[in-house]
Amino acid sequence: GKPLLGVSALDALARVGEAEAAGRRIATWVDAWRGEVYAALYDGVREIEAPVVATPDDILSRLRGTPSFLIGDGARTYQDKIREAMGEDGRIAAQPTPLLAGIIATLGGVLASAGAYAPPHAIRPLYVRRTDAELVRDLRATRTHV
């Protein structure tokens, strides 16, 4: 019977980076391991590209040529690759892995003030990568059909 809100960690990263981004697009990168990052792209705090999981090279090819501000532990992990690919167009946050609990609470407060509650069934984790079980199942299915 309690009200429920959903706040994305990627949205929180964009909000943290807003002041330091100085007018650049904000690329939020969370290390997804396996040589990939969970990423989304923001104009200020407005999401302009939905979250994806991809290799840093794939994402950098889309960012190249446009000044971007990168924040998140993925930006720290792949900072050398970012600098090499983007040069001066790619700025990495001074504190790429900020603590997010406070900003998530603040964003939740803004949503609560606006009455933007959701029923429990509407709050779902954002899965942008298929589970290992699904990947293995599909690989087995492919092998049996070949």
C-alpha cells in the first residue's frame, strides 16, 4: 500500500554531470563487463538516446565529432580509449564514479512532488542485455539446427 517510484541510475549520472558538462552532450557509461558498457545519451538531463549495452568502440563511433561529457565507472575504465577516439571532443568527469544515493533520492523527491507514482507492476528493472541463460539457450538452438 505504499507509493512507488522508479529512478534510473543512468538518469542520476546525467544529473550529477549536468553542471560540469558545460553544454556538451552527456554520455553515461556504466561498466557492463565483457568489454561492454551500459550507456545512454542526454542533452542536459533529457534522454536523447535510450540505454543500450554495446562495446565502447561502437558507442564512440556514434559520439565522434560531437563534444561529449562522459561520466560513470565505464568512462573511467575506458578513459584511454575515449581520449584516443575523441580527443578534445571527449571530456571525462573529474569524478567519474560519483555516489548516486543522494541524487537518486532527490530525483525521487521531485517525482513524488509531481505525484508521479507508479503501480508495483509498472516498476521493472531495465534489462538492456539478454541474460546468460538466454544467450546459452540460443547458442544451443543454433548449434542443433546447423
